[in-house]
Amino acid sequence: MSAIRISILGAGAMGSLFGGLLAEAGHAVELLDVSEAQIAAVRERGLLLRNDAGERRLAIPIMRPDEATTSPEWLIVFTKAMHTQAALESVRHLIGPQMRVLSLQNGLGNAEKLAAFADPSRIAIGMTTVPADLVAPGEVSSHGESKTRMVMANGGSDGALEALAAALNAAGLPCEVDPDAVVAIWEKVAFNSALNSLCAVTQRTVGALGSAAEGRQLAHAVADEVLAVAQAEGLAVSLERAHATINHALDHHGGHKPSMLQDLLAKRQTEIETLNGAVVRAAGTHGIAVPRTATLYALVKMAEQAA
Ligand code: NAD
């Protein structure tokens, strides 16, 4: 397999993990981030990566986006959704006619944001269940099984996407080019719109949410609202699959604090706009009522303001 030139835009938890594993597998990876602490840590000590294969320290180039000069074959966007626009603006000088852009960020609207910067035939989107934590600057940890599904934004595939999928698989990140990746994106939006916002407004862990019958019922009801919108968009989403994924998290991810709760506790902006917010807006275009999703959207916005 020949080495691919890959730049990771947003080298936090997910960006560091994907970038680290791809670099370890022999690809030419550059990490681009605005966090001075992350840049200093990776430059001074390398990236400390812990996963089920063990712990190692990797030397990887890291810089601010405006300092980068290499136009990559793939730009993988891993900022939080509210920073995508600014991040893409800062790498405009790298965008060449051959560059492809991939977003595996959570939420809706990622392809639309990328389309302002790259030809739609060069944009890929997807969904990943890879878990990652930035334990400290320069230290990333990821444990457990995962799957990544991706597709070109026009619904197809091409040789470059197949090559990237092969690279991810070989790097230890199980990945599939899947024409139904948009179904997987919406099912994850249902999961995140339910669990992230409920944990954020109640300030409870996933396990604590699941231990209350009301918490479990609400999570399922929110997911059903989101998936009704997906069905109106013509997508063959599965309510059973979404409920099973939610139950699994409620039963087995007890101590987990979803990122939305972590963001509120740290007084940061959350990804609520691209989750519940985007669902409420899409529901409006179809004339579908999503009262629970809309209430959680409003509550998280209020909590953001208070923070
Ligand atoms: P994170 O906050 O750990 O990392 C985001 C990084 O983006 C940070 O290092 C930040 O400094 C950087 N950034 C912010 N503005 C930037 C800019 N203008 N230019 C360059 N970099 C910038 O977030 P994360 O947990 O890695 O999540 C990234 C995306 O992946 C989110 O959409 C999230 O929902 C999704 N996701 C996360 C997980 C997970 O387990 N962490 C799993 C699946 C999907």
C-alpha cells in the first residue's frame, strides 16, 4: 500500500488518534490544531497513544493550520462542529484541485459546510463509533471495538476513498465504504441528540440516566422523533437498531460523561446546534413535531448561556 499524504484538521481526541494510527502505519500525516498546549506537548514529547494494542510515543509533525504548507491528498476534519468553518478558512491556502476532504464529525450538515471549500465530487462524509479521549495535551486514549462507515457526499465511491478505507483498516481502525453511511449518520444523530442532551441538562452520567425508567423512556422517545425526520428525508433508518444501541450504552457505559456534558461543565460551547438544533430545523421543513428534541435544544442553549 503506498503512503497517503494526510492532514488532520483538529488534532484533539479523535484527530490525534486517527492521525497517530495512520502515521504509525506509514502514512505522511500532519496534525493541524490551534491549541498551543497540544502543539507544545506533541512537539516536545511526541504523541502518547494508548489503545488495546498498548502504549507508545509517536513523533508526528504538528503545527497551526496557517503554518502548514503541504497540500494533502486527504484533509480529515476533526474539529468540534462549531469550529469547522473557522478551521476550514484557515487552510484555504492548502486546498488544491486534487485534495479530498473527509468529515467523520458527529451531527448533521457536515457535507454542506465542506462544500463551500471543495468540489462536491471530492467530499466524503461518514460516521464513526471510535471512542477517543484526550487525557492530557499530547496524550490520547481509545479502547474497545469500533466501526467507521463513509461515502462520497454524492452517494458513491471512488478509488481514493477505497484507498483511504484500506489505510484505516490497516492502521487498526475498522472501516467500510458504505452507500448507506448517511443512514448510520442519522442513527448516530438520534443517539447523540438523546443521550448527550439528556445527560447535559440533568448533569448525569449515561449510567445514571439509564438507571431511571424516565431517563430511558425519554432517550427512546427523543431518538424516535429524530428518526421520524430521517424517514421523512427518505432514509431507511432502523428504530430497533437505534433503541438497541441506546440500551447498550445505558447498560454498559455507566460512568461515561458525554462530550456535551463535559463541554458544559468546562463552560465551553457544545455541539447542540448540529444535533438537536439541526434536527429541529429539518423537522420544520417536513412539518413534523419534535417536542422533546426541541425542548432539550432550548434547555442546552440556556445552559450554554449560563455557562
Ligand atoms: P476535541 O475537542 O478533543 O478536538 C477538537 C480539536 O479541534 C481541539 O484540539 C481543538 O483545539 C481543535 N480546533 C478548534 N478550532 C480549531 C481550528 N480553527 N483549527 C484547527 N483546530 C481547531 O474533539 P473530539 O472529541 O476529537 O471530537 C471531534 C469530532 O468528532 C466531534 O464532531 C465529535 O462529536 C466527533 N466524535 C468524537 C468522538 C469521541 O469519542 N471523542 C467519537 C465520535 C465522533
